[in-house]
Amino acid sequence: MSEYPNPVSGQTISLSEKRRIRIAVALIYFCTGLSFASWASRIPDIKTTLHLTDGMLGSILFALPAGQFTMMPFSGRLVTRFGSHRVLLFSLPIYTLCLNNLGWVTEGWQLAIALYIFGLAGNLNNISINTQGIAAEHLYERPIMASFHGGWSLAGFTGALIGLLMINLKVPPRIHFIIVILLVWLIFWINYPHIIKGKSSGASDSPRRRFFSKPDGVLLQLGIIGFCSMASEGAMFDWSGIYFKDVVKAPASLVILGYTSFMIMMSMGRFIADYMISKIGRQKLLQICGIMISTGLFISVLFPYLITCTLAFMLVGLGVSSIVPTVYSTAGKHTKVPPGIALATVSSVSFLGFLMGPPLIGYISELAGLRYSFAVIGIFGIGITLLVSRIRAFQVAPAQPAISRKEEEMDEVPPFEI
């Protein structure tokens, strides 16, 4: 039986254990995505229930990425010191409990506090699971990070469908969220024993870094690309339902169609991204993605109708699909910084896009209308295309090692290729 070195502990594992690790990590990505999508699917309902204007909602949505940003200086260091598997053991359950808080709010200020705490737990969970993803990618010695994020996006699609069902059944958000939490806990406890255990190599040997130190130049560049992508993602997560309701004037039962179409294509894009990277390279793929983001958003602004906006949001989903996984994977391969710290650095810059995007839309919408705010976000896609061509990390990225046909056949994970 073939054996493979564990990239964290150094111990050897069998082929079946290797496959089980990949499935376990992918399913925990799924748990994280399902939790977030459940919140996003109920934003229009919560906005209406709390009688919030676009500007008020934009200000309140600022709380979630603010919480994520607050946790960033700590999450990378916690993961590096204690290991991602230990941090994940309590970060994901806490994250789901914070989702439950969102279902019980009755005032705008309560929603802001609940979102801030949701963001704190979310960032710690995000760094933990992405560190697991990088370790699994090292185990496979070929790009698979995008497929993990595909599991997250697939959960987003699943969460949107569950949300649509709950809306049509008139189930209140608090009951909806409790059902999702129980499902997430079941999946997590089944798969947690199979994730990669141990600390990243060199985690304890690397020199101590000052708490606020100058970020590495390469990581900062990667973060700027992630910033532009996450600003676009944040717009779609938080405002696609509002856009379909207020601009497209979609029927109540189809308000979630924009978000659903976006998530479908983002999922599909992430499952083919690793293959596309091997064919055309990271740089060209990300340049194409930037063009698709801008094109989709501009189409939705120029032609605000049900069919055209659905197609446009699908194009945006395909555009953002590959950017964050590729940026995180590249950061995780940085030789000078432990993976947890590298991810936290890139996430710190990237999540500024999540921090600024949704509130920016709310403010512009209050002044000029929601269509104009989407046009402004569309400019970020152009920025991605221009920035990628200038960043050395993609221009000199090493080629992936060749894999024989026999090894490729052995490495398949039927029927759920994650």
C-alpha cells in the first residue's frame, strides 16, 4: 500500500487516509459556507423586519467585517502556536452559535453587535480551515485549494436553497438558523477526527515577529488582489437580494434568485479552477476573472431585468470563484512566513474589501441609487486585471510537479471529487 508523509506531523499515512483527509477538510469548508449562506439568505427578511433603510443596513453590515478585521492580528498567531486543528475544534461551534444570535435580534443595534461577534468567530474559523486546506494541498503536491473553496461555495448554494424553502414556508430566521446549526454540528463531529493534526513545520522554530510588523511585500500584493475580489463578493453576498427586490422588482419568491445564481457559478468555477490553472496559469486565469466581474456588474446596471441580471450575477460568480483560493494558496507557499501568519496577513488586506464593499454600496445607494453603487463596485474587477499583470508572485510561480496517469487514477475521490 502506498504511503504519504503528513505535511504537518511528518508521519506517513495511507492512500485511503489521504483521501479521507481531503473529504473531511472539504466538508468542514462546507460547514463554514453553509453557516454564512444561511445568514446571507435572510438579509432581505431581516432588513424588512427591522425597518432598515439602505443606508442604515449598510452601516450595520459594516460590523461583520469589522469583527473579522479585529480578530486578524490574533487568529494567525493562535493557529501557528496551537495548531489549526485545535483552534478549529472550538472556533466552528462558536461560529454557529453566533449565527443563532442573528435570528433573535429585534433592533438594529442588536444586529450590529451580533454581526460583530459573528465576524470575530468567523475570522478565527476562516484562518483555521484555510490552514488545513494548505496542509492538504501540500499532501497532494498539486493545486486543490480551489476545490476546497468550491465546497464552501456549494454550501452557499445549498444554504440559498434552504433559505428559499424557509422563506416560502414562512419559517422565522431563528428557527431556520437552529436547524442549520444542528446539521453543521453533525457534519463537523463526524469529520473532525480525520483532519490533519499537528502544528505547521517550523511554527515553533520561526523567529518571533513583532505584534505589528511591516507586512511582507508579496503578501501585501496578494492581499490587494483579494481586497478587490472580496469587495465584489461582499456586494453580492449582502446586496444581491436587495438588488433583485428593489431594482429588478422580482416577485417575492424569486428575490433570492440573484444570490443563488451567483453562488451556483462561483461553486462551478472553483471546481474547475485547479484544472484551468494547470492549463493557462494563475496570472491569465485571474486576469480573465477580473474582466468577468466588471462585465457582469455593468450588465446588471445597464439591463436591470430578471433574466439579464440573473445571467450577469452568474458571470460575477464565475469571476470571483478563482481569485481568493488562488491568492490563499500562493500565500500558503510563502517560504519566509508560517502559513497561519501568511494567511492572516493576506486576509487582513483582503477583508478590507469585505469591510468597505457592503457599506459603500449602502452609502452610494442612499445618495444616488443602488444601480450606481453596483457600477462603482464593477471597477474593482478592472483593478484585478491590471494588478495581476504587475505582481511578480504570479509571473515567476513555479510549475506544478508532473503527475503520472497511474498516480492520477489512484488519487481520484469518487463520487465527490473535492
